[in-house]
Amino acid sequence: MERIARWLLERRNKGVLRELVPVERLGGGRLRLSGNKDSLPLWDFSSNDYLALAEHPDVILQSRNFLENFGTGSGAARLMSGDLTLHHLLEEEVARLKGCESALVFGSGYLANIGIIPALVGRGDVIFSDRLNHASIYDGCQLSGAKFHRFRHNDPSHLEELLRRQRGKGQALIVVESIYSMDGDRAPLKELVALKERYDALLMVDEAHATGVFGASGGGVVEEDGVTGQVDVVMGTFGKALGSYGAYGAASREMISYLVNRARSFVYSTALPPAVIGASLGALSVVKNEPDRRSNLKRKAAYFKECLKEHGITEDFGPSQIVPVLVGDSSRAMQVAKMLRSAALYVTAVRPPTVPEGTARLRFSITLHHPDDVLRNTAAQVARALKS
Ligand SMILES: *Cc1c(COP(=O)(O)O)cnc(C)c1O
């Protein structure tokens, strides 16, 4: 116990102890920090509910219907008696959205990544992972027992150099995100597909921040880049743009049968409950029937970047609804975030070790909740805080 107390104290003294901050969601993209009834409502720039589907009436209705018709829990793992027809309905819809033969639902994105990767590779095999991949991908790689190389972020020539030297004789897996969660930039999927074919590797793409947002029908960057048939496993989540919870892997029928048997986070975990499946199904119909949400989100993100530029903040913000504003120093980033909070803006300062040393930043997550005048004012407040 003394060790734990010492660890906590050290972290606190260094100012890097993470603590939970409960918030009260007020709807419409605003929140209040709990425990302070007088505090102002803040505009939330840290939520990944990009398409505002967590509050969409159709999504809520379908979730409620499933809750009332099928109860609160699924009762067991899928391979026991938890395999409900509605899980299959959702998997068919996901497969259609992703243009794949088949799909498999997982409890969360974290569980999908730590289940799929160790199913694909193990001892004697090798993984090539983008240096900025999400922690759940990293953990999946560690858990697999495969040899593990990280290539420079979005750098196919470094990946090729590693493939040439380290490919070996076993199975090889290349794993990337399509839209990176902290930088909002986009993977060069076509080049990665060419490399996976040249070096006989599997390719897995995590579309956590792209599903529902990119692609003509919301099928992600894989759809937009036209590489659907060439990616071995596309993974994505329901908890971000789809406003629900859980995750999926989409692939060939054969690959999905294999994952049903080999992905331990799928086999040994209770199936997602009906209300969550209902929300995900509701969200997929909105994504299909309301394409304007996607174009509106793109327009809002572009508008925000334009406003930042007008205020002299001119870095490369990338192509997505995730807009990183570089600050550099960690404590400075915290200070700027705090100043913005007093201007009624809630934005997260992302610091090392989540991002590389010296690249602490504010991560603005643009959603359909943000009115244009709020985006304009936010850009002005950011410029003011950075100058002070
Ligand atoms: C959020 C995220 C995950 C984890 O998904 P959860 O459903 O939140 O567990 C995995 N990969 C990436 C890139 C993410 O951003």
C-alpha cells in the first residue's frame, strides 16, 4: 500500500496525476462541471459525438423500443445464449455500410483491438504499427506476443524500409488508423494497400473517427479511398460519430468466422445489451438517410479552421473534424485550456505521453452541435488565449 501512496504523491507533485471530473450534460453540445451549480454552461469541444446522434430522436426511440421489447441485458456471451437476432441485424447493416461480406460486433473499440490483433498474429509473426496508433492497438500488439515495429507516423517509405528488413517468414500485419484521434490527419491507405500486397502482409484499419463521417455513404475513409476489398479487417466504433456504444470488425465471411473462434475479447465477454444495439441500428439508419449531416460537419470543421487562420493560427489542421491547435509546452497547454474554460469553452489539453514530447496541444472536436457563431467566437478566444 505504501508503494501506491508514494506513486500517487509523486504524480500529484509533478502535476500529472489524472483525476475524474464529473460533468452534467445539458444537451445541445453543452455541459456543466458538476459540484458547482453556479458554474456557467460550457460548449463541449471534447466530445466525439460528431453527428450529434446521441440525442437524435430516432436513435433514442429505437434504443427505447429494444429496451422495452428485449429487456436490459443480453444475459450471456454470444457463443452461449446471448446471441440475439438483433446482433445479427446490426452486423448485416455494418457489413452493408462497409461494403464487406460480414461483420462482428465487439463490446467496445478497446475490446475489438485487443481481440482482433492477437487473433491475427502471435509468436513468430511480426506487426508494423503506426507510431501514433491508439493505446488499444498498442495493447493488442503487446498481447499478441508477435514482434512489433513502429513506423514513423504516416510514412510509407519508413514502413517499406522496415518491411524490407524485418518482414521475416511468419505472418505480417500492418495496422493503422484512417483518421488519427489526436492529430485528425488521414492515413495514405492506397499506398499502404500497395505495400501490404508487395510484402504479403495483412492490413487492419481502425476507423474509430471516420465511420459515419467520411465516405459517400458514411462508410469511412476505406470507402472514400475505394480500397474496401483490399483491407483485411476494418475496425470501427459505435461510441463516437454513431452516438452509441460498442465496436465492430468488418471483413470477409471467412475472416469473421475465424474471429468468432479466436478473438478472446469476443468469446469470453457478455454480448452488448439490446438498448445499445437499438441505438447503433438507429444511428446507422440516420447515417444512411441524412447525408446532410456529414456535409454539414465537414463545412463546420472547414469554417472553424478558416476562422483560426484569420486570427493568424496557420498550422496544418488536417482534413477532419478533429482540429489540433499546437501549444508545445504541457503546462502552457493546461493554462490555455483553463483560460478558455473561463470563456465558457471546454476543450481538452492533450499532453505527453498521449502525444510526443513538446507537442502538447488543444484538441478541438467539432460536432453538429456547434453553431457557426460559436465556432467563430471560439477561434477568437483561442487566439486571445495564445497571445496572453
Ligand atoms: C476511441 C478509440 C478506440 C476505442 O474505442 P472505445 O469504443 O472507446 O473502446 C479505438 N481506436 C481508436 C483510434 C479510438 O479513437
